[in-house]
Amino acid sequence: MNLSQYVRCLRQLWPLVVLATVLGALAGVVAAIVVPNSYESQAQVFVNVANPRSVTDLQMGEQFAVARAGSYAQVATTSSVVQPVVDRLHLEETPAELVEKDLVATNQPNTAMITITATSSSAQGAADLAQATAESLVTVSQELETIPPSQDGAQPATVKLNVVQKAAPPEEQAGPSLAINTALGTLVGLIVGLLLVLLRGHRAASGRAATERASRRAHVAADHEH
């Protein structure tokens, strides 16, 4: 089927395209309404060396802190950190469920910054979860970094974690967006409608071609009989 044939089919079957587009838009609206609201909030924790005694200690400590940040990003989603958060916020989820669905801790390579991202059905809930997790991570790090001095009296290298950006309730939800879902649904419906027209047109063209071939064969057979 060529372009002109498709245009003719489109003129004949335009109600099908309109119907598919409208149904797609309605599906997008329903999806936005049915899927629960989702909000995201972030808190940031900075890792730095504790009590550097010289510039050399500070430079080495920065490298040490960067290495530690990657480890503490993993510690942030362990039960040692998350269970106190569950208890503090009186959450129904287990630590494992929170980490699976609502809590992520990341460390950008070669930086000493840890970003904790929390998701919740409310803006305040997301902020509370991110902030509580950041503070719990700081507390756990203090326990892990409490190391007794060595025999010569030297204090082992340790790091200190600080919450440098507190979590705040987001002004907009992360998803689903009614406008975006409706637009996507409309686009998908339009594409489906155009494909249906193409399919119907192709079938019609194939049917006409088969009919013409059968007619020609019948004429040829009739000529042979004469």
C-alpha cells in the first residue's frame, strides 16, 4: 500500500484514529489517578577526616574520606541505620522493604558526599524519612569510628560525618503527573490508531489484489474454453 492509498484509508477511517486517541488519553488519566502519589526528598551527608594535625594529614585524610564515603553509602541502607529510622518514625515497613522501595543512598565517584533519597506518598513523609536516615547514618558512623589509640598513643585515622543539607518537603510530586500521563496516553492512542488504519488498509488492499487475480484467472480460463 502506497502513501496515497494510506491517505484515502485515513480519510475513511479517521473516526477510528479519534477513538483510539481519546481512549489513550483516558487511559493516561486513569493511570495518574489510580497510581498513588509519590514524593522525593534528599538529604546530603559530608564525610571528612576528624582532627587533622597537619596539611599532609589533611590531604591524606581527604583521600581517606572519599574512600570511606563509598563504604558509608552502602552502610546507609543496612538495618543498623534503617531500623532506628523505622522506630523513630513509627513506620509499618521493615528496613528491607524501605530499602527496596523507598530509600536509596548514593555516592558520586571521587567525592566525599553521600546523597540519601527517600520516597513517600506525602511530601513531609519523604523529607522525614530522608532526614532521619541521614541522622541515623551519622550516629552509626560515630560508633564505627570510635577506635582506641594504638600502643604508641597515636590516634588512628578516622572520619566524621555531618549532615550538610537537610531534607525538605518537595513542592512538586515526583509522579505520576496527570499532564504527562495524559499526553503520553494521547500520543500512544494516536500511534495505535494510525497503525490500525495502516493494518486495515493493508488488508483491504490485499483483498482487492486477491479478487483481481481471481478475476483475471477466471477470464483466462474462459478464454481457453472458447
